[in-house]
Amino acid sequence: MPQKVRIIGVPMDLGASRRGVDMGPSALRVGGLATHIKQMGLHLEDIGNIPVKQPEEQHYGEKKAKYLNEIAETCQGLADIVEKSLEEGMIPIVMGGDHSIAVGTMGGVSRYFQKKEKRIGLVWLDAHADMNTPDTSPSGNIHGMPLASIVGFGAPELTDLVGPKPMVNPRNVCLVGARDIDSKEKRIIKESGVHVFTMRDLDERGMREVMAEALRFANDDTDGVAVSLDLDFVDPSDAPGVGTPVRGGVTYREAHLAMEMLADSKGVVSLEVVEVNPVIDHHNQTAVLGVELLLSGLGKKIL
């Protein structure tokens, strides 16, 4: 179990078409994240929210990649904070915001380990593949592009954010829970070599077997695993307040099992939760779930 954690809020919704996920960090704090982490006996530091430009402040720019420069600027600042957190012996807990912030989170984690000539794995829990590029995206929304950027596909402003690409070797990247993949993304997924476990895989094999295999890939010749949790990974019946809900997601207990298995692996180096949208949530239900899942990822157990 990590002994020191640092909470970093990133109130950004530049990467999405639906507004509201910029309030995600506040909703997670209201859900009691800091209190519960302290109750686990961990040292906690919450550095607040990093500055993010608002959509009203500027034009979205290129239709194929809306707010690209502003998102890249935010991700660069986030990468610096995440890298510094790791240097100081802290596990960064990054709260979004839309999923485009993952480029910054992974940029910081990747750069920290690259300087030590080490590699990391990545477990990406999401209903969507997030493997579009500006040339394939039907919307131009960058929250559908971060995983592609992390493994070296897409806009140079993102793929080259912290130096040599890819940030993570695709053979150490596992996407779990996918059930809504754009047609043009499928080609990029196959070309990249990222391991994808769809909801059919989970239906047929169960969460335990799928996560065990995902962890084998993520831990293959690596020195740690980063975790990025989009709460649309969970079925909307349990997580209604998300940026892009999709029916047929994992159950409440399956989600906890996934996070518990990650904690049991003893290799988690960073945690990220994104796409909490209080505007369409029910009494902060989704943010409270996000808090619970983060706690499981930090090692909280039933007994």
C-alpha cells in the first residue's frame, strides 16, 4: 500500500462536447475523498486544482482537434506536477475533468520512469477506446483521442508532449470494458498492438480472469502500472453522471474487483479518475462511486 498520496484536480472540459465534467474534482472532494484516504492511515496532500482555460475564453480552433493548443498546455503543466509528485515519493491521484487530461498524467509518469531507464504499463478502464486521431474522429473532441496519443498516434502537440514517443509501449497497455468503438478506431487499435478486452470478454470470462491477464500484459518487463479510470466503465445504472454514458457496462462489484486486483498487484504508480459530470448526476452518486473505487485502488479491503 502506498504511504503518501497527492491529489491533483484538473477541472477541464475542453476535450468534450457536453459541459459539466470540469466540476468533477469538486464533486469527488464533496464525496469525501480526502477524509477516507486519511482514515486509511495514508499521508495526504491535496494541492487543489491546476489552472485551466475556459471554452468561453477562446475559439476552439481546428475542427478536427478542438482546443488542441489549450489542452496541450494544460497537459504539459499536469505532466510537470505528476513527475514532481513521483520524485517526491507521492502517488499522484489525478481527478478530471474529461479524459484528455490523461495525456498529461501519463506524460508525467512516463517521463519520470524514462529518466530512470524504466518502463511502465497502463490499465485503461473505459467504455470507449479513446483511440481516435484528428484524422479519424467524427467529432473532433480530444477526449476521444488520449489513448492513441499515449501510444504514439495523433497530433504531435500531444504525442510529443514530454519527449520520445510512445509514452507507453502498446504491448504494455490494456483497455478493459470497451463497448463503444468508432469504426475508424478499430484499424488504429489493431495497428497499435494495444490489448483490448471488450464487454463480451468480460461476459464470457469474468472480471477476475480478464484483469489477471491485463495485469500480466501491463506488468511484462515493466516497473509499475498506471491506472486511468473513466467512470463510464461502470454501467449507467450505478454511474449516471458521466460525460458519455453507454449501457451495458460493468457492475458495481465488478468495478471494485478490478480496482482491488490492481491494488493487490502492488505495482500501481498513479491513479486517475475522469468524466464525472455532476450536472447530470443523481445526488453525487457517481462521484461517491469514484471515491470508493479510488480507495479500492489504494488498497482498501472489505476485511
